[in-house]
Amino acid sequence: MEELRNSLQASLEEDATAEANSKKGFKKLVADLENTYAGLGRSLAAAKSNLQQAQQSLKNEERYLVEQKEEKKSAQEGLAAKEKQCENWAKTYAQQTAARTAERKVVE
């Protein structure tokens, strides 16, 4: 009987030790889980911030693209006007040259 009592006592002590170790392990796992959750929260906040910055940069770049397209269109229109002006000057020069040449022939 004494041996059975000692065995039962030893078993109870082992169970108590195992339960205490399990509680410690469980608490550690809960703490790890809470740390992971907090880390995920920080990562999510950082990702949202990065996304917001990227969206703002995209808006700025799109606005810049529109401005550059408008500037290109204006420059092309200006170039076409200058080319037309040069053509007119060339025609005027050719006409004046022809007229001067004719006048010179009449004078000679």
C-alpha cells in the first residue's frame, strides 16, 4: 500500500510538473502569437502608408504627364507656325528675287 501511495504521489508530482511546464509553454505560445499579431499590425500600417505614398506619387506623375503632353502639343503647334512662317518668307524672298532680277534685266 505504501508503495502504491508513493507511486501515486510521484505520478501526481509528475503531472503537476508537466501541467506547470504546459502552462509555461502555452503562455509562451500566446506571447509569441501576440507579438506576431502586433508585428503584422505594424507591417499592415507600413504597407498602407507605402501604398498611400505610391498612389500620391502616381497622381503627381500622371499630372506631370498631362502637363508634358500639353507642352509638347503647344511646341508642335509653335513649330508648325514657324515652319509656315519660314515657307512664307521663302516665297516672299523668291518673289522679291525674281522681281529684282527682272528689274535688273530691264535696267541693263
